[in-house]
Amino acid sequence: MLTNGARLYVDHAHPEYATPECTNARDLVVWDVAGERIMAAAGRRAEELLPPGHAVHLHKNNTDGKGAAYGTHENYLVARRVPFGLLTRHLLPMFVSRVALTGAGRVGSDAEPAAEFQLSQRADFFEAEVGLETTVRRPLMNTRDEPHADPDRWRRLHVINGDANLCEVATLIKVGALLLVLRAVEASALPEPLALADPLAAFRSVSRDTSLRAPLELVDGRRMTALDIQESYAEACADLVARDGAREGDDLVLRWWTRLIELGRDDPGRLAGTVDWATKLALIEAFRARHGLGPTDDRVRMVDLQYHDVRRDRGLHHRLAAAGRVVRLTTDEEVERAVVEPPADTRAWFRGRCIARFPEAVVAAGWDSVVLDTGGEALVRIPLDEPSRGTRERVGDLLDAAADAMDLVARLGGSPALPGQLA
Amino acid sequence: MSGSGRIGGEGTSERGRAEEEPLVAGRPPRDLLDGVDDLLDEIDEVLEENAEEFVRGYVQKGGQ
């Protein structure tokens, strides 16, 4: 666990970064980009340990182009009372159609029909509609349900079908649009789910459709494009926000969401600079034209990979961003701050600040607890069951005032048994 | 913290002004392929000299 409340670890064969808990999509973008900076710094440090001439390359992507995929998992708290079947019916068309705006783009394919370029890095690796797996027979709708919060109130929605985005606008829409849709599901504010005739086939079809015009078949016989489906969600969410009021980030998400749908309808090429697949495709087409290369030439695949390099001086996306060729939503200053500081309005604040203030006393830190060695007989476990507690507003002063870990525990009430009682 | 305040409102900086424009136009400050020759020179410079070898050696083992 890091001082910004995130988790950085090795998952099987690659390093993985899990952002701290955020309350809104824009914060998530900031802490997601902070993760890129942390990875780049880790790579630089690792490089210093290597013999001269060796380099560490870290790519924020989802496939090696040789049959292996690795996920960018999104996690959302959803009200437990929403029936899982209903949630699934509402989300399958969302997952399939959002690829038009949130795909990171890739060269080649790992499933039929063969493709030279795809919108999604992940579409070829999904074989089920619903299931628990994440590495084999991957399902569009994953059922893993450890909420790391009160399970009577919350379900965890574990989304494994999305891509790692470099475009900040794409991350904003990937997370922000889904947050709005989930709120709409909770409020019963969506129309009847649009049932796709074959969600898995549709996922691959959208991924292969750079025109964004391919019609998808619905169970009721209608045909809609991915953008038509996105529009139906966006309209329902805009109505919900107009009716119930905007929460932080809603206006930004809705404006970009509708704008991207418009741009994609007009000409998908106009999504370059805000959507990763369109940005990458434009680069690749220009690169191929200059060098006279075929669509899946190794040098074209190299451009694909290099787009995702997290080093700001080597990664193509980062070079584009530095030149003002892609839209940024964050500032370098706030990202640098997010590398070390947690979001202020979730329990990540308590976790991250504990680690920053009392690093030698923190024996263990997880999503839902911090364990401190205060020098006493027993270790002290501070539960963080409620994600909206432990915020700067609630415990900031207390943390600042505590002289050491023992003093902190005393100020928290002195009892090791504080289940859910923190501030 | 209010969303719109943080996003558009810190607008005294250059960044703040730059953010207003793309929200209206849905575009970055500079077109992606503006001055494409310079951009492609940059890509050539950044790519590994032996792209073929790099791409072939790029294999993921394990993971989700």
C-alpha cells in the first residue's frame, strides 16, 4: 500500500496498480494517471539495478499480441438490493457498446474473424456472458463479489472487460459513464434493457468496426449501432441527472459522453486525440504511409506497443500529450500530488496518511483495515469497513495532531475493537 | 470540492484555459496529425531500432 492509498504489487508476472477508492470519475482519472507516473518511477529505479545497456519497458496495455491478455479491472460499489440478473441485463449492452469510445486499439486478432486492427484489446479473449473466472473462459459480466465493505449494503461490481486507457477523456468516460448507468439502474431510471441477440459476437463485431456503423442485432429484431446504444444510455443518464441533481463530475462526464457520440457519428477519425483506438489508428495509418508497411508488420506492432509505454519521454501517447495533440483533463501538478496523497473524501485518506505519518508502525494495510504496532502487547487493528469514512474531513485533524501511532489509537478511542466505528 | 469548480475554474493557469477549449470543440489544442512529418520523425526516433526482435520477445506469462 502506498501513501496515496493505492496498492502496488506483482500479479503473477506483471506489476499491477490499484487506485485508491474515489468518489467520482474525475478523481479516478487523476489517480489512474498517478499510477502511470508511479510505474514509470519504479521502472527507472529498477533500471538502476541493471547492468549498463539494459532498460526496463513498462506498457499500460492489455495484450501481448500473442494470445495472452491481462486485465484492467474496474470496481464499483452497487446497492445490494439491485437484483444481479437485472444488473446483468442492463450492463451487457453497455459493456459491448462502450468499446466504440473506450477501446485502447490493437493491431491484429486472436479470434475469428481475423482483423488487422481492433478497437478493443480484450474482445478476443471473452468466451462467456456471465461467470466468476478472470483468466480462462472470461465472462463479460464477472461475478466476483468481495465488496471490502458492508456486504448487506453493497455488492462489488468487478468489471474485467475494459481496456487500459491512456487518453484521459477515455478513462473519464469508461468509468464515469458506467457510474452514471449504475446510479440509473439503482434508481430504476433506465428503459427496458436492450437485449443483444448475441452479446459475445457483438463484442467482437464492435471491436472490428472502425466505421462505428455496424448494426448489432437485438433479440426483438431491431438493429442498433454501438453509438445508438451508447446514446440511449447517455440520454437516460442525462434525464436522471436533470431530475435528481448532478453529483461531482457528472456534468463533465455527460458533456464529453454526448460529444464523443456526436463526433463518432460524424467521422470516427474525429475521435483521434480523445479516444485511444482512434488516436492509435491515425498514428498507424500515417506511419504505414511513410514507410510503406503492411497492416500487421512488426514495426506497426511496435507502434502499437510503444503507444502504451509509461515513460513520458518514450511512450508515444505521452509524447502526443506533451505536444498538445491529445486532450488532457488533469494538470501535472495535481497528478504529482496524487502520486503521494490520497483522495480526501474516502477511507483512502486514513489509510494513505497512516502510512505516510507512521510508516514504521503500520504492520499491515488493506482495503478495509490498517493494523498498527503501537509498541503495546497486541497489535491494533483499525477497521475501515465503510469506504465513505476515514476522510480528511472526519479524521484529518486527528491524524495531523497524533504524535505517534499509540497517540493516534488513543485519539481514535483507544479500543482495538472499533468495527466500523472510525470517525 | 465542486466538480465544475475544479475542472474549469482553476482557470488562471494556462492549463485552465486550454481545458475550456477542448470541452467546447471536443478537440485537443493541436490536431493529432498537425505537422505530421515532425511527428513521424519523433516516432521513428522513439521506436526500438530492432522492432522485429522487440515485438517477438514481447510475451506475457501468466496474469489475468
